[in-house]
Amino acid sequence: MSGSGDFSVDVEELGSLATRLDRCTESMKHACGDLRSATVSNLGNGDIDEAGADFKSAWEFGISQIAAITDAIREGLQVTARTYNETDSAIQQTFSKAHHSGAGATSQVSGHSSPFG
């Protein structure tokens, strides 16, 4: 948003961010898989084995949550970018139709001109 009050959205950047988030999600899924395949038994002491298992379980859960949230954000960005594109297209079509049909001229309503044609 610029200082003039204009609002603009870089749809390509939204798509790029969604792609980067997709890669992050995949990285988290791979990390979670790697963690699942790691073993924590036979570390030399029962308490250490238990602590290692608790640590592994907590990190598996945390990583899976990060992956799920990142994926949801990515999906939201994709929907947002698609919606902006569809809205821009619809607005362009509306203005094009109005311009070609001559609807841009002002009409008289109760003696007042309407800026909306």
C-alpha cells in the first residue's frame, strides 16, 4: 500500500510465496519422516531412552503441525491469488462492455446527472 492510499496486490508474488511455502511443507514432511525412522532405544540408560522417545515424539508432532499450517497458508495464498485474478478480469470485462455499449454517458434522473451512467 502506497502513501497515496492506493492498494495493489502483486499476484505473481503471492504465487511465488505459495510455491516457497509448498517447498517448506515438503521439507517439513521429509524431516518428520526422517525423525520417525530415527531410533532412540539403547542409548545406555532407561531414563535417557525415555527422554529421547519423548523428545522424538514432541518434535514429530511439532513438525507435523508446522507442515499442516504452512500447507494451509499456501492454499489460502493460492485461493487469494486466483480470486484477485478473477476479480480483475471481471472488472476489465465490465468496463470494456460499458465502454463499447456507450454506457459511460451520464443519464438524467430527476433532473440530476448520475456519475454511474
